[in-house]
Amino acid sequence: MKLAATVLDAPDPRALARFYRDLLGWQVAQDEPDWVTLRPADGGAGLSFQTEHRYRRPTWPAGEGDQQMMVHLDIEVEDLAAACARAEELGATTAGFQPQDDVRVLLDPAGHPFCLFTRA
């Protein structure tokens, strides 16, 4: 078995795919009306995005009765401040709650939490 991709639901998969394409520098491998797949240059597992008409943005951190995140992406970066600034330029927002000093939780344009971090 080999993991091919992680799939994120979104009301507009093409818009979310553009965000991650620009953030990660990956290429579009498949582009259909309700499905987009991105792949890294090294051929590793990719990210796919599919239309979910009943999508509900997760809440970070979730409270009682809130839509919880089901998965999040951890993205290693060399310069945390620069990577956060770039992600925000592309449409991400920095989450109000930050559980660690060396990790930044951001929300992509569809509201999925993702983490930027540097190796110690």
C-alpha cells in the first residue's frame, strides 16, 4: 500500500487548491470541476480537494457543539515568520489560539487549520 494523497473537502476545491499550490509550490496533476489534485516535484503523496456542498468550517479550537477539525497539515518551514507572512498574503489567517511558541496555527481560506513549524 502507498498513500497517494490527503483529501480536503471545500465549497470551492479549485480556490483551495490554488492556495496550497501557491503556498507549497506544487503542480496541478488533475483538475476536474469537483476535484483537484496537487503533487510535489519529488513524487511523494499529494493533496486533493473535493467539492462538499454541505461543508462547514471547523472551529479552532473547537468548543462544545462546534464543528471540529478532522485532520490538519503540518508544514515544515525554514523561516517561521516569513512563511506565516507568505501564507497570510495568499489568504490564510493566523488562529487566535497558539498552543506552542515554535509552531504557528493558521487557517486556510476554507477554514482548515494547518501548522507551520521549524525543526529545532
